[in-house]
Amino acid sequence: AAPPSQRLFGARGARGLGEPGLPRHAPAPAQGGEHHLRPPAPLPQPGSAGGREGHAGAGTPELVQDPARGPQEAEGLLLLRLWGTTLTEDNSDNREQFMRTTLRELLVYLVFLVDICLLTYGMTSSSTYYYTKAMTDLFVSTSGDGGVAFQSIDSMSDFWIYAKGPLLDGLYWTKWYNNQPLASGERSFIYYENMLLGVPRMRQIKIKDNSCKVHSDFQDEIKGCFDVYNEIKEDDQGSRDINGTAWTYHTEKEINGSAHWGLLTSYSGAGFYQDLNTTKAESAAVVGELKENLWLDRGTRAVFVDFSTYNANINMFCVIRLLVEFPASGGAIPSYQIRTVKLIRYITYWDYFILGCECVFCLFILYYIVEEILELRIHKCSYFKSVWNILDVVIIMLAIVAVVFNVFRTIKVDKLLGKLLQQPDIYADFEFLAFWQTQYNNMNAVNLFFAWIKIFKYISFNKTMTQLSSTLGRCAKDILGFAVMFFIVFFAYAQLGYLLFGTEVDSFSTFVKCMFTQLRIILGDFDYNAIERANRVLGPIYFFTYVFFVFFVLLNMFLAIINDTYSEVKEELSLQKDDLQITDLIKQSYMKTFMKLKLKKEKISDVHKALRSKSGEIEFKDFRETLKEMGHADHEISAAFSRFDYDGNQVLDREEQERMKAELEEKRVSKLTNLSLDKRLSRQVVQLESSISAIVPQIDMIMKKLGFK
């Protein structure tokens, strides 16, 4: 391949301005053989002449095919080309090749990102929210004839009123609003659309009597002591007088239960349970019997109501759990959990399109697994020094877990639905699947978040894009020191607020709540009146001192650290030399395409134009930008400029410009001379052909007269 300067200036581009045998960077010698000007220093431009000039492909030398290599090495080269990244290829001294590799990685990754977005958003829809809201309004907000809604339950008697009223009314829909029966018969369709799966289940957890100790002064008046909930102190004896599952203790394994995190504490999946019936009348009788036999007593710490529904219109399951906690202090604390999930995946055409995306996703995961293995083999332990590499491994691991769970969920749902169809009057336990489906959705959400963040890995070569990472990296030590000071003050105020207002203000009732409340105060969300009511003296002092020190002092110190570091980074980036950018690469490809179609002028004319466009001295930056806009490669421009920059200061003075113009004019005249010679020869050939064509008929006539055939 011809050197870059030769491609710009012709056959003499690799020589000086004097004799043909001079070195490339040497000027014409003066009398006596001495040079008046010293040779210029090579330009420190990435991709300039002398780097990888002369290598096939201008890329990594280790990827150039060698005929002497065996089949195994050829296969290895094929793998490196197919999975070539900036970590598997040596592009340290070739900026253009580095950009091309990064751009190819980015394009492949964007396809992967689109695929994972389709998968994630294909699992949910806006109907999920409205389904959850409908169930919440019916079972949580609706009150019965007694005026008790689930959210207003304050005692055990309120629970029984709710269970016999709004709960049973919401569970069993067997008639239209005009009392005509539904076509489904005895099957309950809540809101006429949501089929009740199996039967609901009520379960309670109790604490043993005498699980705590009564003070000796009150032992005569207080009989029995029931401690706060603790799994070790659960009552596992049950009732000896009444038989049935409601009066017999069952372990978590026996009933396939699952633990639940309530508002007060975490509860096990064991306890005493009672399954209701398929009709409202039978279920009302069961609830009445439980109430009459005092199923709930002083030892009860939590009551669960579990049931599931399915809506075929939107192919969604709704798994509902209503929980009423009875703390040792008395009263009742209601809470609920409604999980709307899509457990049956492939029904509509859109679902099968998502299935295709899942197959493509698996192929991408295999592709990236091979890519990371190759990078790990090359870089060994140093591979894990980069945060981006660790992020790659995290994304791949989460994706593998998602694929495995997808297969497990499909098998488990088919098995559970088959059992439910055979026995429609049993409790349909979808709690386990709904819980893990929710975790699966959460995992996909986190994985998608990391996938979007990973885009910074491929655009970090741009100066503008590196401002964020450079700013955070440089001020990390300052922020760490500030964080120590901030959290000392923050936790001091958190302890103070918890001890001062924890007994009266809900937002300060626990230490964790107190910390989040203080964060909300920083954002301007607070209830000052509640703080003042809890402590009329120390409340205002706490509030004003906290706002002053944390909001006005510490927060502004944090912003000052970020602002100062950002200003330094931005100033340094502005002073840095402009490297090859993606826009330059695209512009070069665009211009080269038009040059191949002969829609551009000759390169010599472009250099003339670059010289005429500047007055006085010409800096390399201006010279390079002008020619790059005309479609010339960066290394060609650097090589041509360095040949005429004799003093090596990256500036062409008038003398150097005149030398460049003289050679350009010489080349232009030479081309014009060659062109005129070609035209003259063409005209002579045409005249000769016309003369011959006129003589040939006369020769034929003479030959005929002489008798020759």
C-alpha cells in the first residue's frame, strides 16, 4: 500500500523537495551538502504515518492471516474477528481502528438492548395496574352494612364483621345485578370477569400462654401472658375439644406455606388454617362457627386470608393476601399484598413474538459468554479491575437466572393448573409462584437498568461523555471524607428524633423510619406540627438546627465539591487535543463513498483549497479539519503535513506553505501535461484511422482490376 503522503501528493510524495534520493522528511540540501532546516519531529497523532502503516487491514497485526499458520490458529483468528472487542484486539496505537471496533460493539449491544427491552416490557401492561386497583377497591376500601372496611379494622370483633360482610360479598359473585344467575353456575366470577380459583383460606398464628413473665405484684390479678410474636414461641398444641384443620397446628412444610413480612415482624408459613367453600352460604356458616368457638383469642398474633383470581381477558393472575396483625399491645393492624402477575406466557401472537425475542436473547447471552471468556483468558485477573467488566458478568449472571426461572415457572404453572382442574374445591396456592414471579420481574428490572448504564462503556471515548465519570472519579476521595462527616451528623439527629418523638409521631416510630423522615425533610416533605405537638420545646430546636446544619451547610458543601471538580475536568478536557471522534469517522466514510463515485474533486485541489482558506500561518488543527471535511483520512493528512513542517512546531509558516504550493503546482502541471499529451495522441490516432479507412476502398478497386481476389 502506498504511504499516505504519496496518496495525497502522487509518486513523489515519499521524497523531499530536492533530489529523488533524499530521505522522506529532509528538505533540499544546500551547497556543501548541509541542511539549512532540521527535520521535523513526528507528529504525536494517533493513526499517523509510521504507526501501523504498511500492515494489511491497518488493524491488529496479530489478526493478519499467515499462510504458515495451521487450522487451529486460523479458527482462533476467526473467533477473535467474530468476538473482537477493544479488550481482545490491540488498538492502543491506532485510534481509528479502536473507534471502529467500539462502534461495532455499540451497534451489536444496541440490538441486544432493544431485545431485552421488548422482553421486559412484554411481561407487563397497563392492564396490570387497573386489575390491581379493582381488587384493592373491592377487598380493602369497600365497607359493609356494619360500616367496617378492611383498612378500618381495629379489633377482633371488627375482623369478624368484615369477614362475614365485605369479604364474603366480594368473593362470591354468582348472580347479575338483576339477580339473574351467571352462566358459570356456582363458579364465582368477581366483577363478572375474574374467576375465583379454588377456595379461599384463612390461617392464624398464635403464641403460647405464659410465653412471657408477669411481675409478681400483678400475678394475682393477671392470668396468662402472651409475648410478642416469635417463631420459637408459636403455639403448636391446638385444641383438644374440637377436631378439624382450624384447631390443629400444621407446620410450614405440611401446608406448603410461605413466610410473610408484615408491618410488625416476619411470620412463618405454619399455623391453624380453615379452607372456605365454593358457595357463599357454606362459607358464611364456616366463618360463623369459627367465631362462635372463639377461634381468635389472646394468643392470636396474625390472621391471613389468601385467595387467587384469574382474568382470561388479559391473561393475568391476581394473588391476594389480606393480613391483620394483633400486637401484644392490643388492637389490630391491617395490611394487604396484591400481586398481579402473568404466569401463562404464550397465548396471543404478541406472546409468540416475545418467545422469538427470548430465543434471540439466549443467543445473545451465549455470544457474550464466549466474549467474556476470551477477554478473561487474555487479561487473567486484571480483567476484574474494570468496573465495566464486573457489570458485564453481573448482567450475564442475572440473564442466566432469568432463563432458568422462565423454564421452571412454565413447568410449575402447568402442574398446578392441572391439579386445580382435577380438584376445583381445594385451595389454589399461587402464593409461591406469584412471589417468585415478582422477584423475577424485579430482577429483570434491575438487569435492564444495568443494561442501560452499560451504554456508557461504549461511548466513554467521547470527551463530553467522559465528563461524568471523570468528575465522580476525581472527587471520590473528597466525597468519601464528606460522607463520614455527613453521616455522623445525620445519625446523631436520627437518634435524637427517634428518642424525642418516637412514642407519638408515626414517622419517627422506628429508627429506620426516622432516617427516611430526615431525608424527606431535606427534600422539603415534613410535618412540623406533629414534631411540635410531640415536644413543644425540643421539637422546634431539633427541626431548625437540623435544617441549618444539614440543608444549608452540609448539602451545599457537597454541591461545592461536585461543582469545583466538574469545572476542573471541563477545563482540562477543553485543553486536550481533539482526537478522532465518531462523527469524524462517519463523515470520512460518507466523503469516501462520494469520492469513489467521482463526485469529489482531486486531492491536490483540496489541498490548494485548504491552503487558500487560511491567511498567515496554518496550524495543523485547522489544516486537518479542512481536509477531513473533504473526505481525506486522518493519517494521510498527518503524514502530508509533517513532511512540510520542517521545524516540527505543527505550524506551516509562509516558507513552508510556498514549498507545499510549489510541489502541488508541479504535480498539477505534470498532470495537465500528461492530459494534453494523451489528447494529442488520441487525435493523431483518429486521423490515422480516418486516412486508412479512405485508402482501403481504393486498394480494393486496384486489386479487382489486376484480377486478384
